[in-house]
Amino acid sequence: MINPKSYRLFLVLLFIYGAVSTHMKKNYILTFTLLVFIQFGFTQNYEIVRETQKLVDSRDIYLNSGTRAQFGGKSRTYIKFDLPKNTVQWYYSFTTTKGQSGTSNLNLAVQLTGMVADPSGITSSSLSGINIPQGVATVDFYLLDRTNLQLFINKNGYKHYPEGMAENTKQAVVKVDDIKSGSWYLGIINPSSLNGINLNVEIVAITETKKLITKSDTQQKAELYGGLGWTNFENGDYEKCIEYCDKANAEYKLGWVFANKGLAQLMTDKESEAMETYIEAITLIKKQPNPTYIFGEMINDIDNAKKIKPGLNGADEIKQLIEMQSG
């Protein structure tokens, strides 16, 4: 699980180190220590902090029918919003009622905040669990930039972004993650020619920032042991990898170290032990920073191990288990 940038930095420093002194070339222990320092001194020093930011509070909007809009009122409108810095995705939710009666509060921001606080993050399954009041009248939503907003208002050949579209829908939660900055507009149309509708809309952004992690001495020591374990894994010494992983977790339990140990157990045909180790790894990783990234690395490591040892017993079952956790 070597970070590519750290490894490239190691190669540069190693070149300089070798060029400075031929005597130092003999000191392979120093070289190895340098590798471990770079690998774990420059990686995993930050955790990703995700937060919700409400852009548009629950807003009630009444739209007349198309026919009646000719005699007053309007059948289409828009909402302007500005995406904050470090936005990684944003959502809007809505529900509808017929006529001019009010609608229930959506509480989208509150529900998303609870999901962001979960280490596993917002998954497709958790998103489907967001509670939105049942709508009774259909409405159309279109995501527009400033140029197309005026065309939308004038009903004159506007273009919209498909990712943010919801047509002929009574209620929904819509996710957008391709557009992450700038000022945008949700164009809204009542498609009914006879009935007016009342709708409630809320828009929430998810921002992502890096936060420096302060590590204890025991955690840093565990990472060094873990690094030694992974180096032995790459050298094909799987028993030695397991030994160093055990030393690491005796100091401080790290999910990725358990994952490396589990992979080494698979390579030594300890399938049942590997499954138990991976379950421990998954449990820890879900509580530790950046679980989605680490789960992805675990899957990559299993795929690479299968190239070395095709038909690796238990690998597919464990990979499926990890994929279920990563959403």
C-alpha cells in the first residue's frame, strides 16, 4: 500500500544519497529506514473532513397552471444558489401538493449531516433512506447556467445539465457531483395546464477539507511496523509480514495493517483465519479516517495478489465483503 508520490520521492532521495558517498551505499539499513520514513512520514497525516452547508433553506413556492398563468401568476420560476469552496457534491430535495396548501419541512440538511458524520459516508443505500414527504403533483426541475436562465424564462430554446434534472416527479432527492463550483440556477416548471401546485425545495452542499492528524508515539510506531510488514509482503515473505503486522497491532490497532495481515494469510492458505482478520480490519477502518480510500486500496491489493497466485482461495468472498462496505 505504498503511496506513489512518496515512493517517487524516495527514489530521488536515494539517487542523491547514492551519489554523495560510495561508503553510504553499503549501509542498506539506512536506506531501508529512509523508505519506511518516507512511506509513513508523508502519508496518512491528514484526514478528510466532510461537512454539510445549507444553500437554500426549505422554501415554499407556488406555481400556477399553464393555462391560468396566461391571466396572472406564473407557471415557471427559478432558484439561484452559489456553491461554496471545496464542494464535492450537492443535493436538492423537493415535494409537492396541489393548490396553494403548504408542504412539510424537508429537513434535508439535518438528514445529510447525520450521514456525513458516519465514517462510511453517504452511500446510494443510505441516500435512498432519506425521508421526503410524499408529493401529489408532478413538477419539472432543470439545472441552468446564467446564459440559459434567461432563455428558460423566455421559453426560448434553453439548454440544461442532465445530471441535475428531475422531470414529471412528485418528490425526490437529486444528487449532483459533476458540477462543484460557481453560481447556478434551478429552473422549475409546473407541467400541468389545469392545476396549480405548491412545492417545497431545499439545497445542501457537501464540502471536503483536509485536517492534520496528530499521531501518538504508539501509532507512529505501529505504522513503522506495518510498513515493515508490507515490505516483507512485497518481497514474498508472508510469514514475516504477519509477524510485523502483529507487532504493529500490539502497539496500536490499525485497520489497514489488519488488512495486510489478512492478505498475507490468504497467500499462505489460511483462508478461515484471513476472513476473521479482514472482518477485524473492516470494523476498524469504518471508525478510522478515509474509509472509502482504504477499502479501495484493499480491493486493489487483492486483485494484485490474484495475479501472483491465481485461484486464491477466499479472495473473491472477502473482496465482495469489502465492496459491500465501500458502497
